[in-house]
Amino acid sequence: MASPWKIGLFQCIGLMGSWKLPENTATDFLDLDHWLTMARRCEEAGVDFLFFADDYGYPVVDDAIPATALRGGIQFPKGDPTAVLPALAAVTERLGLVTTLSTTVEKPPMVARKMATLDHMTKGRIGWNIVTGAGQNASARLFGVPMTEHDKRYEIAADHVDLSLKLWEGCWDEGGLVQDREAGVYADPAKVREIEHHGPHFDAKGVLTVPPGPQRTPVLFQAGASAPGRDLAARYAEAVFLAAEVPALKEQIADIRRRAAAHGRDPRSIRCLIAGTFVVAETDAAAQELRARQVATKTLDDAAASYAFFTGLDLSRMDPDKPLDPSAGLTQTGRTNVERFLGPNAPTVREILEEFQRNSVMGTPYVGDVAHVVDEAARVIAETDADGFLVQPDHTGTFDSFLDLVMPELVARGLVSPQSEPMTLRERLGAPSPHLAPEHPGAAYRSAATALV
């Protein structure tokens, strides 16, 4: 029997999707009650985790924010998800919580301390989405630094993760935290140590001052389909988020699993999750009408601003009847959403804009009644060898239609597991232990005195 699908829900602390629709609640993104209600609903429905994208970027064209981006709420504005996560942890017991921290902006000791603290606060339900960043041109301007070349950002990311793993896995042995008031011993000096790291981009000597939480290392996620992104995923990730059409997804997933095996890892230990947009209603006609309303909220100018955010390229100035110039693939802002539109059957610039108007960076949505969308989702899982979905918000800015209509059908068909007892996020995603697998490169940094089971 196939393993149950893993279901995550995708959000950011900002405007998303069809915010212009009157029933949409995305404009409440700075209202804590909005997120508390959403987290409770997600847990009640039995989804595995709530995933927050994050970055410091926004669309930039000609060294300025396009007016279209400001008027249309395109990748702007947004807040900080790490400020919200502890509150969500306090009102849930089983729901995993995943957040994004950039290896270009955040230094490894900062990430290690934040994630170790959140591992405690969530009782082992935290995950880190490892990204080099998004909207790199805007982010570099904001921090007053030169923009780092695309492939070099992934070299930095690998060194960043390596150091972070040393801090999580190498500083504290099991039993290092004693807390013996009578003896006056808080930590055993023989079981706590400073690590040293001398990598190509980071140097460190010191100790992670936060004792290990239930997972010790957060569950490691990755999102990025370029060749360097896939290799980073194959080396370190335990779950990967992918957005493309079926043929590309099939190739990307097979490639990641091949690369994982080459790195000495079990290819099946990486959960490959597809971006899933479900436009679902009681009838097919109602779903089609809803889809039309969603698409109508975005203009081609909105699509151009969105594309500029992800790639740094301004399609509005290109010949709409010609494909992208292949040299566009050399952009340093982001390549995934350039490379997908290159090749022998490349679409025209106008067709790219129309695709972004409909779907942005996501693949073709599942539109229809419940039986139809679940049938289609099952077909895609079978064809791509994926492990589940990272579901996008619906027309309300929440996941109500997915939770009310799709999740019960998935449970009824045995495609997802029913609600379980509280456990760590790593175990919820199918790992046998709360800790990194023995063949994961991070496990090599455990002291010989550290026995993790």
C-alpha cells in the first residue's frame, strides 16, 4: 500500500492570491486572530503542517518599486512569520509549523538559535525552509550589499546549513542538560562543547547556548528547482516543495532522488510535495465560476510585476510576440521561473504573462467538484512519484474550501491518515525517530558519546 499523502498548507504573513475579492481575508494578515483561527482549523482538519514563505524582497524595476506592485499588492507588503509562530504553537498540539529563513540574510548562529528555541516552544513541531532568498535585487538594495551571483548563493547556503547542523548536533550530548538543583549542576561540562567550523564562506568557534529540543535539528525543507537548488535539497532536505507542470515535476523529483542516492541518502527519505491549487465547490459549474472570478482579479501588469519579483526581468518592455531571450537565463535574481519558459517549445512573452496572470509560479490548478479534483490530484501523484501537496490558499485567503470539502474526501479514500496523537513534525512526515536519520550528513556531527534513538 502506498504511503499516506503528506499535506502542508502554504501561506505568508502578507497579501496573497485573490485579495481583491470581497470574501477574501488576506488583508487581515497583521491581525493575530486571523492566524490563530487558521491554525486551529488546520489542526482540526488533520493537515500535517502550516508553511510560511518569507523574504525581504519586493518587485524592483529600474531601481524602483513599480507603482503596479504597490497598487496591486504584488509581493508587497509582508510581515515576519517568526513573530507569529509561538502564538500558533500555543493554540495547537499536533500541527507542524514551518518557516522560511534566508541563508543569504541570516547568519548560521542566528538561524540555529531561533530554530532551537522554536523546537522547544512547539514541542518538536518546527521546520526550517532553507532558501537563498527571493526578490534578491530588492533585498540586496535594502541591506546595502552587492547582489550575490545565483550559483554562489547556493554554495553559501550549503556552508550555512553545514555550520547550522554542527551547532544543533555537535554542541550538546544527550544528558548534557542536568538541572540538578541539589548538586548545583545545570549542565555537564563533559557533555557540552564548542564546535569549530572553517568553511568556504563561514568561520565559527563557539557553542549553541540553547539546549537541544525534541527534534534537536528542525525538519529541513527546501524550495528551488534550479540545478544548484536540487543538489542542495538532495544533500540536506527532508522535504522539498516543487511547483511545475507534470512532465517537469516528474523529472525534477526523479533527479532529486538520484542526487540523494549519490550523496549516500535514502531517496525515499525526502518528501517531495507539489504546489497544489484547489478551486473546489459543490458543483463543477460553481468551481469554474469561482476560478474565473479569481483570474479576473489580476491584470497583465500585475503579472509583469510578479514576474519581476521572482526573476528581476521586466517582461513589459520585451516584444510580446517573441520568446524570452535565452540570455535571460543568466539573471542573478532567480532562475527557476526563467528556465521553465526556455527551450525548443518556449512560449512568447505574452503567453508567459498570461500564465502568470492565471497561475503565478504554481502549476495548473485542480478545478471542479470534490470527486474530480481528488481524482486529478491522485493522477498527478501517481505520475510524478510525489509524496503529497503544499496547498495554496483559496479565494477567501484561507483554506476553508480545501479543509471542508477535500480533506474529508482524502480521509475517506484512505489517501491521508486521520488525525493522530501529538508527535514531532519529523515523525509526522514519516520518519521513525524525532531526530535526523543516521545517514543524514548532520548526524556525522554528533559526538561519539551522543546516542540518539
